[in-house]
Amino acid sequence: MKKILKTTLLIIGILYCTHTTAQQLHHLQTYELIERQYIDPAHAATFATLQVQDFQGRIKPIGTLALELLRKIYKKSTFRYTDHNGEQQHLSPTQVFIGMQYKPDSWQLIECIKIEKNALAQLSEHIQVNTKGYSNFAQFFDFQGNYKLRAYVSKAYETAPGKRTTLDKDILKIDERINILLALFNKQFLKCFPLENAPNQKWYAPEDVDATFQGEARTFFQKIIPTYFSQLDTAIQTRDWDIPNQTLALLHNFQKKHGSQLIRSDQKVALELWFHKATLFFKCLIGYSIFGTLLLINCFIHLFSNRKKTTKRLLRINILLIAILFIIHGIGIGIRWYISGHAPWSNGYEASVFISWIGILAGLIFCKKNAFPLAAATILAMCLLGIAHGSLMNPEITNLVPVLKSHWLLIHVAVITSSYGFLAIGSFLAIITLLLMSVHVVYHQQNTQQTIEQLTKINQMTTIIGLYMLTIGTFLGGVWANESWGRYWGWDPKETWALISIIIYAFVVHLRIMSPKNHIYSYNICSLFALGSLIMTFFGVNYYLSGLHSYAKGDAFPIPMWIYIAIPLLIIISILPFVLRKTVISKVI
């Protein structure tokens, strides 16, 4: 309630100061509101290289912060609008970031707040939403400054996280966007002023009243941003950006002089900005989807075709293209490692990206005699990267939490997540093998039977490697737990499910010994559904259970709809060879 009251008071202040201007701007179109505070793209690119401290204490380029904030508010990486000629234009995140602090009165009226579909019906009587699902800041307040969502937000916060409805969660997301915009309008995100010997190495925003700068530094701190914004007025009219550029140079030098303890090199800043712009992992997702699908099709064609030389040549080209993507994928992981300063598998997003890369590595290792393992690996990578770039995971680069600041992050987590890649490949190979078994029952061919046996052996090898790594990684985790929490094992949900996964996969590996004569069918079924234990260990524990390893702390995320489709489909695939075999035998009899 204190947070809501504070927000309301700040809103009243903003609306009171800008009420007259806002009345004059209400008749303007979106492109006219943008034109009155349009920032030159080259100048915005220079502004993006300035460094800022986020609320978690990480020093990053303003361009990175601007991108993260725009994604949260607008749910896209660029702001799109229609100009006076009816043509589509866009603003970079930094152009939006500057504009929101330079002309907040314009951005109160620009429709930039994403409204979830589930909340539209409930909120439509309070706010206006355009056909694309966006509303503006001013819509959420009446003329007295009362927050229209106050009752909804209070109800959501009073409800236990595990009992919140979809509407409650959507309301909290919208409320977060409102608060981000409010902080932007008040320049609270512009924490770009380092203070030597400051407590906790804190950087300050222009409106921070607790900043204790002295002498020339105090004058610079108080005057530079108001001076800069006044210079923007002239630059927008004259289109001469030299003076604002010079002011940015002064601010850049101030950061180097007073923030030498934390400031990052110009090369690292430039690399981080390029990395976000390049979107390497998303491009790998597209590439794996295309070339992985083609490879899977080519594998089936090669298996049943009489033109082996031609199909083999196509397979080699396909494998080469995936290998190139694998290298790009690895370079992306290395760049993220360099930028963040720690091993890039410290959260769900990074772990998904890394597991997908390990999966492709496993596929390349085992594709010498048969390309199906690599096809399975690309499907795995496509699924994991797709989940990573969905709404469940946050791609933001963050500082490590204290418990993860250990060399065991590099060892334990790398071994555990690598094991997931090898084990998951086995499950995807099992799907392909079961499909081939169904085909073999109908079209009995020697090549098909040989491929089934070969894929089963590869499945066994990847599973054994993955099981070894999972077991070793779990023991290493116990050593880390003893260093961090004073005990080797505490039956935390993550520890418990890691043990369950070890037991399940140990059973799968020994199935060929338990049933040596006819184990191929039963082995592939068990290998397929053993993946459920990994999904629970990685996703279920992290996002649905409360524990020391959880990202969501019990705040359950809605189960994706594809789960309800995938499970029945996998059951059908698993029983199809048995049903077809029984049908064929009955016909023969």
C-alpha cells in the first residue's frame, strides 16, 4: 500500500506540472508527438554508449538498459509508428529512453503500454486500448490523479502468489510498466553519475537528493542534464547535434574520472551493444529450425531412396550449415560470458541456451555414420531456444547473486547442464526410432532395421555419457552446498529431483541387461518418457516449486498449451509400433 501511495503522489505531481501542456497536446497525432522530441539516430547511438548503473547494481551501456525497459513496457525491441505519409517508422530503444525523460508530456499520450489480452475485457471500461493492444500512460489516471488500477493492484498483492489468477498476474505486469514509465519520467533510471568512495559504489540519478558531490563535481551533477535537455530543443529545430554531442563527451569524461572502479572499457561497451543488436541466439533458433527440419527430411529420404550418393551429398551440406550455426552459437555464448564477467549458465535463459549448444555438440559427435542424431539435436535446440525466447525467461544480463559467486558455478552447473543435453538427445532419438519402427512394421526393409538398431546404440551411448555427467555433477553440487549452506544434502526439490533423474536413467541404461533379447522397443519407450524427469528437474523445480534453486519461488507459471498436445502425441507414437505389429500379425493369421 505504501508503494501505491507513493506512486499516486508522484503521479499527481507529474500531472499537475504537465496538465496545461497535455491539454495542448491531446489533439496531436502520434507522429506529431514524436516529431516534437525526435532524437537524431546518430546522436542516440552516441548516448547509448554512456554507462549507467541499474537497480541491481550492474554497470551497463544505456543502450542495454533502454532495450530492456522498452521490452518490458512495449514488449518489442523497437517502437513502431506511422508517419504523416502513412509509412511505417521506428524509434530505437535509446531514442525512446531519451524522449521519455526529455518530453514526458508527449510520452504520456503515446500508446506504448502493452495490455495483455486476458485483461482487456476487465479494463476496457476504465481505459482505452487500440486495436494492437496498447494504451497510453494518461489513460490510467483521472483528472484528480487517482490511479484507476489501484483496487485491482491492491487485490493482486493481497492474494498469495500461488493463488493469483491470470488476471491478477496481468494486472501486476501492467502496474510494473506504469511504474517503469513513472521512474523514466522522473529520470530515476538515469543513474549515470559515479561518486568516488560512495557507499556500495552507488551511482546517482539527477533527481537523487542524497548525492554528496563536492565542488566542481556538484555543479556538474546539478547542471549537466538540464543543460543537455535545453540543448536538445535547439538541436531538434536546427538539426545541428554538435553541441549535445559535446555535452555527452563531457559526461563520458566525468564517468571515466569519477567511476574508474566500476566503469567498463569502451571496447566492452561497444561489444555489448553489438551483441544485443546482432541477436545471435535468435538467428541460431531460425537457422536450426530451417536446417534441422531439412536435415530430418533428408535423413528419411536418404534411408528410403535408391540415389544414395545424391542424398548423402545433400546431407553433408546440411550438416556443414548446422556446424556453422553451432560455431556462431558458441561465439554468442563466449561473448555473453565476456560481457557478463561470469559463466553464462547462471539462470534459466542462459542454461537453456547452453544446453541447446551442448545438444548440437552431441549430435555432431555421433553423426559420422548416421545423421539422425544431429537432426534430433537440432530439434532439441529449436525447442530450448524457442522456450528461452518466449515469455517465460528473461534474457537480461544480470550480476550474480552472492551464492553463485563461486568457482563451482563454472564446474558444477556446467557438468549438470551438459548432462541434460546428452540425455535429451537420447529422448529425441527415441522418438525417431519409434517412428522408424512403425514404418518398418508396414514396409519391411533391411535398411530400416539396421538404422533402428544403430540409433538405439547411439541412444544408449548418449544416455550413458549423460548419466555419468549427471551423477558426477550431483556429487559436485553436494560439495558446493556444503561450502555455501553447511550441509551436503538437504532434500531441496532440486536435489531430490536430480536424484530421481539419476535413478530413472540408471534403470533405462540397465534395461538392455534386464531384457537382452527384445529390449529395443521397451528401451526406446523408457528413454522417451525418462525425459519427463529432466523437464521436472530443470523447468518444474525452477518455476513451480519453492526452494534454494528456484527462480519463481513457488509462483507457478501457467503450463504451456503445447504440453497438453505433446503428451498425447508422444503416447500415440510410443504405442503405434505395438498396435501396427499386432494388426499385421492378426492379418497374417
